[in-house]
Amino acid sequence: MLRPQVKLRSSANLMKPSKNKDLSVGEISERSGVAVSALHFYETKGLIKSTRNNANHRRYNRSVLRKISVIKAAQRAGITLNDITEQLSVISNGDKVTSEDWEKLSTAWKKDLDDRIERLTLLRDTLSYCIGCGCLSEKYCEMINPSDRLGNKGAGAQLLEPKIADKFNKEEMPRIMRENNLKL
């Protein structure tokens, strides 16, 4: 028994978006998850570009979706929009971010990200203890930072500075632990 197979032309377009078709701001917003107002903002900052059709509506090349994804990934990692703009400006083909471009961008941001990770880890691991801020209000502050000795190193929470904290933990903390008969 033969069964009819219906192949409508319009259904093929719904299943597979055209690679060459420019997209409206609404379509870009829906696909990227970025608000239309944010897309307009990105455009005013020179991060993305659009063209105008005969009706003066914005149209975006599909490749802008990758660029928006790179922008959002960088923002989620804590990179400022100014830094993102600066780094994207050196890409040879400003409209399209290739895998090679992403490699360059991520390498440029790596040192900054490593520094942030180190600082955030230190913050997470020590915030409930003495951080060398001078408050002397926590249980072990007077023991770790007697008479706010760490204030001589500078303003702020000294033990949240990775280099100071590392040196302190290696040199000072063992002595403090011994002197006060404390064990980790």
C-alpha cells in the first residue's frame, strides 16, 4: 500500500535556517538570549554592526550570534565591557569571531582571570577568619593581627591580597599556631 508523503516547501524553511539570511533584532535577541536594548547598546559601543533594509529596520548577519556569545562569556567571567571592546577591536574581521580569534582573546584575558580566581578563592576561604582589615573583632584577629600590625603594610584587608596572604601563611601562621598551641 502506498502512502502519500507530503513535502511542503514552507516546512523545509522552518526546519533549517538559512546561513545567508540576515536576521532582525528580535530574531537575534531571541536566539542569543540578549535583550533588544542590550543589542542596541552593543551597537552604539561598536561591538556589533547591523545594516538597514529598505524599511530602515536593523538587519544582522548571522555571524553576529557568535560575537554576542563571546561578549556574554567574557562578561560572565567578569571582564569589563571596555576590555572586551578593546580586544575585539584588534580582530581582523570585526564581524566574525573565529576559533583562532577566540584563542587570542582568551589568552589575552587569561592572566586577569587567573588573578581573579586566586583572589576569589582567597576571599571564599578566609572571609570567616581574620583578613587583616584592622577591625580586630573576629575570634582570632588579636592573635593573627595583634594591635593591627598588618595596617603597616597598607590600607584595606591585607590578607585578601594573594602575595601578602601567601607570605603570611608560610612565614607568620606557623609561628602563631606554635605560640598559641593551635592545630589546623
